[in-house]
Amino acid sequence: MFAVVAYLVVTSSPGWPRVQTTFFSLEVARDSFPSILRGLWLNVQVLLIAAVCVVVLGLGIAALRTLRGPAFAPLRFLATAYVDLFRGMPLIITLYLVGFGLPALRLQGIPTSYFVLGTVAIVLTYSAYVAEVFRAGIESVHPSQRAAARSLGLTHRQMMRIVVLPQAVRNVTPALLNDFVALQKDVGLISVLGAIDAVRAAQIYVGQTFNFTPYVVAGLLFVLLAVPTARIADAVSARARRRQQSGSTL
């Protein structure tokens, strides 16, 4: 009902014809769609590479943060400092620092590709968030599980790999999928570095036509990219709730 009312209010407003022409032009959408779609492929590549790197790095940081004993205090401190830094730093500032700061150093071996630099910045930021998700999952495993593993003679590495991590990952899968949905949107920020992704392709077309429809097209493509993952996240969350309510550990 609200949607119907909102539609009627918007379409009956005095400025609607101009807004429709400027933001919802079918002709401009059709002409700009191929270049925006090609740019989206770059976003997808960044998404896939970054997602794998984020999981690996985030899990490693979480493992460091959960190490016990005074001997590992320096590692815990470094891991905590990393998480605090990149969780607090806005992603767009990290993109600027990595994308423009590193090449400005002119060090041998530093990549200059905006694809690589943008991916690195996204991995640095999201690995901090994912590390905390993994840490919460690791700490959610009941201490009796660890005691049972030690009583069986398992080393710390074996205990983490066989007993703790499988349960931890299962417990935080819904949260990880939600972070993945957020990552799908934020890969569009690499456009600030000059990479010709979907957002940048739309911006170029807007600059040529002074029509904002390409931004709407790019936004809809990102929505279509995110919807399947969001539905999977909902299904996994519902399954986890049913498992908790039934008291099952499967």
C-alpha cells in the first residue's frame, strides 16, 4: 500500500517529467548498458578475488587474536591493532591511501594497477571485520570441546582444525554471508581510483550526456548481483535458528 501511495505521489508531482527524463530514460539506459555491464565484470573479478583473500586473512588474524598465554601477547597486540585500525578507517580513505599513496612511493615491485590496488584496499578493510566474526565464532565453541580434544592428545593446531574451526565457521556463516553482501556493494568504490568498473563507466556516460540514468542502471545491476546472496543468507540464518531451537548440533 505504501509503495502504491509513494508511486502516485512521485508520478503526480510537477517535476516528475523532468526527473523521469533525467534519471529513468529508457533510451539512455539501453545505450549505456553494454559499457556498464563490461565494467561490472571488473567488479565481479575484484569481488571473487577479494572474498577469498578476506576469508584467508581474516581467519589468520582471528587465530592470532585467540592465542592464549603470555608468550603470544605481542601477536595478539598486533592483530588487535590491525583490526582496530582498519575497522575504524573508512574504506574510501583506505582506497586513497593504498591506491595513490603506494604508487607515489616509487618503490620497485609496487603494483600500479588500480585493479590490484583497489582489491588490496578492500581486503585490508574487510579482513578486519571478518576477523572479528571468526573470533566470535571461535570463542562461541564451548570450552568442554577444547578439553575433550586435549584429553584425546590433539595438539593445538589439530584441535583448531578438527574440532574448533568447523563449529566456529558453522556458527558464523550467516554473519559471513551478510559481510559478503556488503562486499558486493563496496567493490564499486574502486571507481574512485580510476578503474573502469560499472560505476566509473556510468560516470563517463553521464559526463557525455548530462543524464543520470546510467547511475540507476549501475545501481540496479549491483542489486541484481546482491539479491541471490541475500536470499542465501536468509535461508542459512533460518536453518541456524531451526537447529538451535531443536537443540541439534548437525
